[in-house]
Amino acid sequence: MKKIKVLFVITLLNSYSIFWSQVNKTTYHSPLSIPLKLSASFGDLRPNHFHMGVDFSTGGKVGLSLFSIEQGYVSRIKITPLGYGRVIYVDHPNGVTSVYAHCSGFEKSIQKIILAYQEKNQLNEVDITFTSGEIPVTKGQLIAYSGNSGNSSGPHLHFELRDTKSEKALHPLVHGFDISDIHAPIPSKIYLYPIDQNGYYLNQKKISIAVVKSGENYSIKTGKIVLTSDFMEGTDRVLIGVEGTDKIGVDLSVCGLFENELIAGENSIFHSRIDTVSFDHNKLINDYCDYAEYKRNKKKIHKLIHKSSNHLDIYKSAPLQTIRLKGNDSIPVVIKLTDAKQNTSTLNFEMVFRKELGTIDSNSKPSALFLLPDSSYYFEEAGNAIRFKPHALFEPVLKTLLITKDKIQLGTAITPIYYGASVSMRPIESTPIDKQYIYLLGEKEQKEALKTQVIDGKLEAEITSLGTFKVSADLTAPTILPHNFSASDTSIAKSAIQWKVDDLKTSISNYNLFIDGKWKVIEYDKKNKLISCVFEPLENGLMNFQLILKDVCGNEAVWTKNIRVN
Ligand SMILES: [Zn+2]
């Protein structure tokens, strides 16, 4: 009897959520009180991740009211110095979670709950989850204020929709948010890469060709691409990459490409649509785009191939279908670019291979000169080691490995790694090991400190790209300087006190303020290197401030002073 009851409830819930998702399309409340204007769309290619939401302009202002788009309850609040900064999540009965990031603050009663939690636990950075009864909200209820907190390069609202259960990010413009758009995507360039039967790009040769407008459609100037055996270098398969933009809305905000299809001859061989992305798969973007071109030239090239190892939900076609050149044939190629509002542009050209220019091989394989993505590797020399788990590499990598007693060098920082690669390095002698860290030498010789652990007397770090790895020591404490007052001030008449903070070699990992010995909440704005303490309206008088900062190597800085707050 009990079982039947449960089943009945589940059926009701299911039909309710199906009903809801059908009717909700245009019934969400706007998160802002000003007309919605996009400044970036969902799926835009970013370093190491897709843009998982849409950016709504707040007209360059902070402090605009943010409203819950539907009834539900606040399910999570997080405060971090980078990333989303101050962010609030609301779960709705239709199985969707809405996310409002880079906030300047939360609604008064919510702010009170967070502050109490911070004070009780003496934590400036929090990640709190709530159950359904704790903070219920109605549709259109004020929940937070827009801002520029975290890793945001100007005031705006970063807004997301997620499937509550799977936590996958959903494209707001195809899941209930309607922004009028009559302009089709505009391709600007195509790129050709010879690849092998696994979709691997071995010879590092590349051709780029500008796209030209041709009547209603697009083409290339010559209308035809002639490929030579010299370019193809032993393979008969070619990968096409496409670069372009899409102008959305009445303001023609420049956004990225959304849906790409590749048709060769009669057959549709590739189809992608960036409508849903799982956070777990986000880093696969480094394989979806041309990572090297992104790193070096900020180019956003969408590669029209679905590799078997790439599990992104954006692929809508079977893996490893590629254009194959048989020799002396001319293949008509069509690239169809479609936006979220079904505006489509087509790019047409012919692809020709001249057989007399050499032979091609349909079974070309990477030689023994390469490290392969599906294998695991471990190399050790002079106490330093590098390790790869299977599929840590996206592409075969030339074995140009050099390990000496003070460095590990393999390729350059423009070759991305998925997960499961690490380096283990010998510490520098006569320096405390807990003050040491591994760093990556970037393409422009810049040093990027890696998150380093001490394991069995060795330094270890996960790596996210190839490059040159070395060990350094951080023996210097962070710096603390007055920001909105001067060092000689004995009183301030302000609503907040701010310090400019920095750490020369690594980064600040711990920050605490004590006023008259009592812990007080502060905010660390990492991008601006600012720490702020906001006073309560009645908080005034002579106060003893003690700000204590620690970097990741445990070096501590203490700033202390008596100041009268007026
Ligand atoms: Zn954003």
C-alpha cells in the first residue's frame, strides 16, 4: 500500500514538472528591473571553460536589485575572492536552479543569516547550502544586489540556469528567456588542420582562409581550397575549424557561435549545439577549441570534429566523421551556423586534393616519437618526475622531454592537459620545504605558482598545461598598505576601511581582521588586491585593528594600529 502511494506522488510530480517546463518558457520574472541587455551569451569560449550563463548589463552600475525569477528557495550562497564572488542560488519547483553571480550584497534578511554564519564560524569565505524550508522566496522577490565581485571585469549580472538534479548548465535563451534576435551568425575565418584516423592533429600545419560574403550566403574568395600532399603530410583526413560571431538582441551584443553543422558532399558529418554543458566536462573546451590560438592570439576557433574521448553534451553527431580526400576529387562543403533563435547562415566552398601532388595514407598513425593520449606515462630523472594518467593529454605530444636536477621541460604552456597529470620535484636544499612551491614558466617567461603539496619529502603539483616546471621558495610575507586612508591617520570618517594587499611570489590564502581582539568579517577582492571592512552604522570610537594575512607558503604579515572611527 505504501509503495503505491509513493509511486502516485512521483507520477504527480513528474507530470507537474513537465507541465511547468512547458508553460514556463515565457513566464519567468526578469532578474533585473531594467530591460535585459546581453553583454555575453551562453557557451562563449573562455580559458578552460565555456561561459556557463549569460551576462546581463547593469548599465555600468552596482547595487541594482536582483529578483528571483520564480518561486522556490535559496539553496546555496557562496562568497569567494575570485570566481563568482558573492553568488546566490535559488531552486525552483520546475527542476531548474537560477544562479546570480558577482553580487555586491544580499537582501537584508539573507545578509543577516550569512553574517551570523560567518561570525559563528569565523569565516570570510563561505559555501553554505540550505534546505527548502529555510529561505523560501516568491517569484519576483528581491534576493540580492548586482555587483562586480569575484572574477568580474566590470559591473554586470552573470546569470545561470541549471538543471537542479544534474547541475548541468542550461542555455537561458533556449530555456525560458526570450531575447529578440533577427541576425544570423557571421563567420569570419576557416582553418584547416590535417588529422589522423583518431582525429589527432599531428603535423601542426594549419591553413587559415578569410570568409567573404557571397550574396545571401558566405564563401571564400577563390571558392575552392586545393590541398597538397605536402600540407596533408601522409594523411587523407582534414579537420575544419570556424571562427565567427553572432550579434544578439536590439543592441547587437557580440556573442559567440552556438550551433555548427558541417556537410561534406551529401552527408552531414558534424553537428554541435552549445545548449547544455556539465561542469565536470567544462575543461574539455580546451580540446573543442584551438587552445594554442586562444592562448596566443585570443582567437575563438570552433573545431568541427567530435573526438571519441570528448564527452561534452554539445556534440549531436557520431564521433570521428571527417572529410576524407580520395584524390582528384572535389568535395562540396557547407558549414551551417545557427543561433539560439534559429537564424542561420551558410558558408559554401569546394575542397580539392590533387593526387599528382603526392600520395595520401588512410591509416596514418603517430609514430613512436609521440606520447599518446590513451596511454599512461611516468618519467623520472635526478629526483624529478612527471606522470600522465590515460586521457590526461588531448593530443599526441612530441617526446621532447628534458628532466634535469632543477627542471622538467616538456613542450610549451600552449598545450593543454585535461585531468591526471602531475609533477613531483626535489626541494631546494637548505631551505624549509614548506616554503617551497613548483611554478610553471609561461610562454612569455612569466612564472605561475602551482598549488603545491609536500608528499614524502617531495613537492608535488597537478599540471594543467605542458611547459617548463621549476621549484622556488617564498620566504616573503604578504604586503599590507592603507588604501582609503593614509598611514599617519589616527582617525577616519568613512563607512569602511580598506587595505591594499599583495603577495610577491605566491598568493594570499588566509585573511582575518580583529577589532579590539574580536574577529570581524572582511571582504577580499582579489582582482583589485583590496581588503575591505564595512562598519555597522553604530560602530564608532577608538578601535584597535589587527589584520593578519598568510600566503600559501605560510608567511604571515600582521598590520596593527589604533584608529578612531567617526
Ligand atoms: Zn558571465
